[in-house]
Amino acid sequence: THKHFLLLLLLLFLSLLRFLLDTGLHYDRYLREVIDFLEKDQHFREKLHNTDMEDIKQGKLAKELDFVSHHVRTKLDELKRQEVNRLRTLIKAKQDLEGGNDIAVDHQALLKQFEYLNHMNPHTFEVDDLDRLIKSATKDLENYDKERHEEFKRYEMMKEHDRREHLKTLDDEQRKKEEEHYEEMRKKHADHPKVNHPGSQNQLKEVWEEADGLDPEDFDPKTFFNLHDTNGDGFFDEQELEALFTKELEKIYDPTNEEDDMVEMEEERLRMREHVMNEVDSNKDRLVSLDEFLIATKKKEFLEPDSWETLEQNQAYTDEEMREFEEHLAQQEQDLNLKSVDLQKQREELERQQEQLNAQKMELQQVSHTSGVWTALEMKDSSTENPSPPPHPSPLSSIPL
């Protein structure tokens, strides 16, 4: 639907900002501007309303661009020209940066970052542009969670790497104490109340009772949905869904506890949200409508769910991934050491050259000083051999007063 499309491309961007400084999408500004102007066209707005998300993803909606009004098309053309100019500026900047290294500029790699533009026609906004724009946005948004999982995996592996490196610096007794403390913290973290299956009746009833202050016997899915649809748009977006898991996460994580890692808490929140989306979001538009929610509450999984395995029960990386990660770190360290040795040699050479320059400067100063002394002596000898005649008396001196 029209609302699905707009919320996918706009509200979801805002919810993603919760974890990042920006969306990470190259074309975020351009995308927003295109949508804003397309909304102004009555024909296109009606088509949006009657098009499902799968058609949008497949680019079928893009064909309707031929029918938008002239003034909207004109503005879209101008937006595209501005974006192409921005692309050219970036290419020029990259050339300037890399020019000093005699490295050929990979224009194709840079153009791929702007694959939503039809570079063969930089002047007018056409069907292909909208098609590319929508598909690029959908693809990037669908990959966003995957990238966050990979970043978390690297975080966990680095944490384990640092722990192992620290152990290497300890003697046997200290290492034993450190290992015992580590195991104690792991056990303390795992010792928490039972976590309800995300999105299950038990989990939602707990929110209904503890967060909403209502009688669990009066639990009503429709009322629950309306209570937690905080912006009142008729959908649960990702941020609204994640807010439902706060009570469950508080069972596992406490920011004041040494054993609890808040980065891991956010990964657990993401896992819970993804799980509920996969079970409830039937049309895969990354939003949960009231109808989808009510249908899910009638399923067996809602009433009798499986137990939920928390993050500590699912290691983020395999032994092989950890081995490769440490090999990569070792290679990086080796490269840095080689660069450090090279820089040290360069520094020593510069210091040697500076010492030579200083010696030459001192020598020149001594030569200059000696030359000045001899010049002064020669001038003195010359004045002794050829004394100046006495001055003539002034004519006025002979006039009697």
C-alpha cells in the first residue's frame, strides 16, 4: 500500500538512526527528495495506494513515472542533474586524492555507489531512475541488519582476542585467577529469570501487566496493539517492536553489572525483532499491520511457543572464524611493524641529514666571521698607511668677533 511504501522508505530510516549516526545509504537525501515530489502528483499517489510491496520491489511501479505531471517531472529532472553533479564532484575529489600516488581511479567502483542513477542520461529523470532508486533502497535496507550482525561478530571476536592477549601477559597464578573470574562472570550473566519467547502470548501479557499496569486476565490483542502503536499510524515499525522487548532484556542485562555487556543487549534486541518480523510480517514490508498482528495471535506459536535461546547460548562466531580473525590481526600487526621500522629508518636518515646541514651552517658562519675580521683589519692598516689630511680651517674662523 501507499502507506507501506512511505513508511518503509522514510520511517524506517529514522528508526535505524537509533543505532547509527546516519543511515549509511549514499542516496538518502536524493531518495527523500524524489519521494516528496512524487507524492505531489495525484496519478502517482493513486498508483502507490493500489500497489503492493512486491510490485514496488520488482520495479513495476516505476513504469508509472511516464504519467506524472509536467511540473513534477521538471523538478525530478533538476534533482537528477544535481545528483549527477554531486557524483562528478566525488569522482574529481577521488582523482585529486589518488593522483599523487599514480594509482588509476576506479571509476566503475565509484559509479556503483550511485547505481540508482542512469548515467547514460544525466539530464532527465526517467523510469529507469525510479526503478534503480527503489531497488537500491530496498536492497540496502534488507542488508542493513546483516551488516549489523557482522559488526557485532567482529566486536565479540576482538573482545575475546583482547582477553587472550591479556592472559599472555600474566604469570601462572594471575592467569588462573583471571580465568576463574571470567567463568564466574559468565555464570552470573547466565543466571537470570526465564526469558519469554519474543512475540508470544506470555511475553506480551507480561508487558500488558508490568508496563501497561493492566490485568493479565483482560489481555486483548487489539487493545495491546493500539496501546503500543505509539505514533498511531496503524503499524508496528521496527522501533515500536523493539520497545516491546525491553522487559525481557532487563531480565538478562543490567548496565550496573560487570558481567552484562550492553552491546550484546542491543544484539539480543535485534535478534528478537528479526524473529518476530519473520513470524508476523507476512507481506515482508518490514512493518506489522494490525491485521498481521491479530492473525499471528491465533497461531499455535503464539500460544505454545518454543523456548527462546538467548545470546549466550548461541556463540556469535565459529572457531574457524576466530582463527581467521586472529590471523588477520597478526598480519596487520606485522605490516604495522614493518612500516614502523621503515619510518624509524626514515627518521634516522632525516636526523643524519639535519646534522649535516647544521655542521655546514656552522662552517659557513665561521668562514663568514673570519672573512669579516680580515676585512676590518685590512681597512685599519689602510687608514694607517694613508692618513687623511687635516681639515681646512673654516673661512668664518678668521673673522674677529
